[in-house]
Amino acid sequence: MADAAPATAGTVAPSQPENPGFPPFKYETFPSQLFWLTITFAFLFVVLWRLAGPRIQSVIAARRDQINNDIRIADQFRKDAESASAAYETALAGARARAQKLAEENRKVIDDRINQAKANADADAQKSLAAAEAQIARMREEARVHVLRAAQDAAIEIVTRLIGAPVAETEAADAVRMTTER
């Protein structure tokens, strides 16, 4: 380590520039900066005015035309949709009217059939009722005859046991008839 040279040999500071500062802010260069700014601005203005301007204008005009055309087409579609909607509403109203008419006709036909079925059922019920009343009357008469016959037999039996003499059926029938007529 003894042979080692010292690490810092010495640094030399750069010399100070004559006019330090940010170059665009140096007032000595303002006239040349303004000259080149004017030239650059004029060049860009001419390029934009002569080349880019017409292209931009043509694109704007084309888009304006396309938008106007799209609006015109959309307006036509709206009118077509409105007329189609009106036609649909008219057809729907006609269909509703026809459906109501058919429903009313079907209702009348069904009501007529129901009334006819009721009339037939009432007639059948009246016939059945008359037949049932006639059968009930017959059965009453038969029951009355059987009751009278049973009363006659009971009267004959009772009188025979009480007095020990047989009673004629005609006499027993007359006696039962007199008691039932009261």
C-alpha cells in the first residue's frame, strides 16, 4: 500500500462561460429568435392554409353531407314506421272488432243452446215429476189398500178373539171404512 498514488490528483474546474444563462432568455439573441419565429410561423401558416385547410374543409363537408343524409334517411324511416304503426293499429282495431263480433255471435249461439237445454231439461223434469207423482199416488193407493186390508184382518182377528165368533170380511171392511171416513 505504500506504493499507491494518492486517489485525488486534483480536479480542474471548468472555466466560467462568458455569458451564463438560459439561451432563449438572452436578450442579445432576441432579434434572431424573433426572425426565425416569424419565418417558422409563416411557413406553418402557409402549409396549414394551403394543404391541411382544404383537406380539413373537405372532410368536414363530407361529414356534414353524411350526417344530413343520415338524418334524411332516419326521418324517412321514422315516417315509414309511423305509417306502419298506423296501419298496424288499424288492422288491430279491425281484428278486435271482428273478434268482438264473433264472440257476441258465439255468446248468442251458446245462450240459445243453454236456453234450449234448460227448456229440454225442464220438460224432462216435468215429465219425470209427473211420472213420480203418479207413481207416488199409485203407491199411496196401494199402501192405503194394504193398510185397510191389514186393518180389516186385525179387526177380524180382534173380534174373533174377543167374542169367539168369526166376523165376515164385508162387515170388517164396513167397520174399518167407517172409522177411516171420520
